[in-house]
Amino acid sequence: MLIEIHMLKNYPPTNLNRDDTGSPKSCWFGGVQRGRISSQCLKRSWRKSQILQEKVGKSGLGIRTRKLPELVAELLRSNGVEEEFIKVACRKLSGFGNADGKENKDGDYTAQIAFYSPDDIQTVASLVLDEIKNAGDLKAFEATSAKQWQEKLAKVAFRPITLDIALFGRMVTSDAFADVEAAMQVAHAISTHRVAMETDFFTAVDDMVGGDSTSDLGAGMMGDVDFNSCCYYIYASIDLDQLKSNLANSPDVEKIVEEAVPKLVETMAYSNPSGKQNTFAGNVLPEAVLVECKQKKIATSYANAFVKPAAASADKDLVENSIEKLIQEVRTVHKDYALEVEKRLWFCKSKYDYPLDGVDHVRCESFRQVTEELYDVLSSK
């Protein structure tokens, strides 16, 4: 089964995802410039969301890092390993994640960033403990190599992976860790409308400056920050068969999927990227949510609903026009292609309350009903 999630989120002035110049990311679509949030940014905001972490638990989520040596060192210390051995081990572990095991001469971090599960880190630590024990002394331990360690690790049965690795995938250039095909595809979010970039010129007032003295008047500092305001269309799909296959080594896979997917949809709705939030506080909830459950895996984005940019008018605001365009695209695709949708769940803020007429669907009166209905679909399989 394929689960597709479509959302509209309308943000006030924000800078949620910056480019190399510090400006909000953008793109061209439909012949005009749009605001954009990268899929990488979205996935990280979901993965690090407190909502998902509370549901899954720390042991159920991985860590994406170059600091594998540091993580293993903590476990070695807890096992009473001497610091001189740990120092050598960290240097060798910096060679993990690439095929030749070349150590990083600049520091104890890997050349490649990778996703690790808690089981991965524990298995690496156990391997290092065995190497220390077999070597017997520091000199013999130093004679071993990261390449040898990785070859041994590749022969160890692959560990269960965490939910986030199963969803978002993992690619490494070493046989020591299994590549994982992502079960979830995430599009770059784009604004439903033409974007206008703006700049805020700011000054900071020095609290110690002022009063009768005029010798040091002026701003303590000044600068500028770019921002925009966008209604974003967010789209993602989850291949449940791929997700279950990725989690095959985990106990009670069916239950994990039944509970995790609705919670992930909730996470998508309730979490926002963290970029410049202390400056703009752009924390919003969706204006509309559409979830489609398909047996035939024909993934379909409705981004083309916004080829002609949405816009505010005298009688409709920007969000209303965006919702209408999304509804029209759903109807058009349904009429022209007749794709089989086992269950379609539609939620629209009561403020707007636009019906999804013309296609079979469940009209959800609240967002909670969306996740409850989705859970019922998954648990019935």
C-alpha cells in the first residue's frame, strides 16, 4: 500500500530554510519565483520533533552524524577501557564509512556523515572491545586497521534499523553498514503563489548607552535578515511494503507501522522547521490536509494545482484560493485518470470548510479524525 500526504501550511514572515547567502530558499515553478523548503530540511524537522521522539522513544530513532568515534568512546569508557586505547580506537574509527578505511588525520570524525542506529553503535563498540582484548597491548592494538575492523563488522549479522532510517533511507560506501532504500519520498515544499523576498534592517540598542552623554550614541550593532511569507504545498508518500521490509529485523513490525505512520502524519502537521524561529516565531498548523491510501502504487503529487500561482482577491484570501486550486486538481486527476484510491481522508480548517465534492472521501471534522481513520486503515490490513 502507498500512503500519500498532502498539506497546505500558511506561514507569516519567516526564514525557515536558508541558502548559502542566508536568504530563504526559492525556486522557479510555473514561470514565477516561489518560496521553497528543501526536503532535507522537512525530514530533519520531523525526525527531531518532540512528538515523534515521545512516541517512538530514543532507542527507536537513529543519529545522523560524523562523530561515530565519540559515540563509541562513551561506551568504551563505560566498560572501563583506558584512555590511551580509546584515543587509538577513535583515530581508527574515523576511517569508518568509506571502503578503504582511510583514517582522518584532521580529527576523530568520519569523512562521511551517516545514519546509525543504537544497535550499530553498540556493535561497533563490542568489536573494538574484542580487538583490544585480542591485541593484549597498545602496540598490537595500534597495528590493527579500520579496514580490517570494517571487514569483520560486515560479517556480523545486520542489526535492526530504527524507524527514521527505515523511512528516510541510508547510503554508505562501506559494507560494514547496510544500505537502506528509503520507504518515504518527500518533495521540496513550494509556495502556492509568487514569492516576494523582503529584508529586515535591524539595530540593537546598547542598554549602557544613553542618558545625558552624547559621546557614544548610536546602535550597539546593526544588520539585516532576509525573509518571506509563504503558503506552502507539502507532499510526501510512504511505501508501506518497503517500510515493513526495512524493519524486517525488528520485532512486531506490523504494530510499529500501524502506530508510527499516523504519528508521522501528526508530526508533519504539528512541527515546523527551526530556521530563524527565535527571530520570527513562525509556528503554524495546516490549513488543509489530504491523505490518500492506494493499493496500486501510482504516486501522484498535486503540485501542478499551483502552476498558475494562487493569489488573494477581493472576496477570497490566499489560503482560500490555494485550497480551491488543490481541490480542483484532485477532481481533475480523479476524472481524467480514475486512479484507484482505497480511502481518501480530507480535513480543512473549519474557518474555510471547503468540501471535496466529486470524489469519494471521508470528510474529517478534526485533524485527530484524520489520524484515527488512518490508523483504522492500517490496522485492518
